[in-house]
Amino acid sequence: MHAIVVSVTIEDVEQATRFLKDEIVPRVSQAPGFHAGWWVTIDNARGRGTIVFESEDAARSVAGMIDQQPGEFVTVDSIEVGEVAAHA
């Protein structure tokens, strides 16, 4: 399994959360190889997402889509893809 780890700066937490729930989560969860995802708001100004896929190819494909459409309420600071070393 491979994961995408996304870090964002949130410009408007209410609108960003709505966009996340209405647009991002449904799209990502329907992507081929999707396994699970968690999105976390940190101090109303930053956010992190960890999205797990069955393969590196699937993770990299979605990482490219995230980079192209971050939404107008957040700034994508980083997107990284890595192998899942362990999970519980």
C-alpha cells in the first residue's frame, strides 16, 4: 500500500470544509485502488490529509489530480507519496 500525505494552508475553514466534504472526499474515495482517507484540520489555519491506496501507481495518479484542483479556499503546501510502513 502507498499513501498520499497532503499539507495545506486553509484560507476559509468553513468553505474549505464544505468543499472537502462535497467535492474532494467523494472524488478521491471513488478513485481506483482507494483504501482509506483521513483529513485533519489543525488550528483552523492548516490541514493534513492522509489517503491510502492499494498501489503506488494509484496513489500517484490521485496525487496529480489533487495538485491540479486544490480549490480556492486552501493553498496546497506539499504533496508526498510514500509506502505505508505499518498500520493498526
